[in-house]
Amino acid sequence: MHDYDIRSKIGLRIKELRAERGVSQEEFANLIGMSRSYFGEVETGKRNVAAVNLEKIAKGLGVSLAEFFDSEFFGE
């Protein structure tokens, strides 16, 4: 698997969970104390996300990291 593939999958999963909560990228980034531009690049798969930031995103979405990765996005 290429790095781009996993970045895209993480971004799609974030977008899915954020959309379920009806929050815009900007609102969510502000909620978790992250810059909107950084968050937007993570969500679109353009940037690697640090583990500490992924945990912050998951907490903001109200899911554990286990729940975050327990998805069809990450199935092989």
C-alpha cells in the first residue's frame, strides 16, 4: 500500500464522521483547536497526520482510535 492510499483512507473516514455530525471543516477544526488549512489537507489526503493529531480528531468526532479504524475504509 502506498502512503497516498492510507492518507486518502484516513481523510475519507474523517470526512464521513464529520459529515455525520453536520459540522463544517472550519467549525470542526476550531472545535478541536487545529488550523483549518492543516485539517483540510488531512481530510483531503494531502498531508500525513501525526498520531497525536489523529487522536485529537478522533476525540473531537466522539470515537476511539479503534472505532475510527474499524471501518470498511481500512479493510483489505
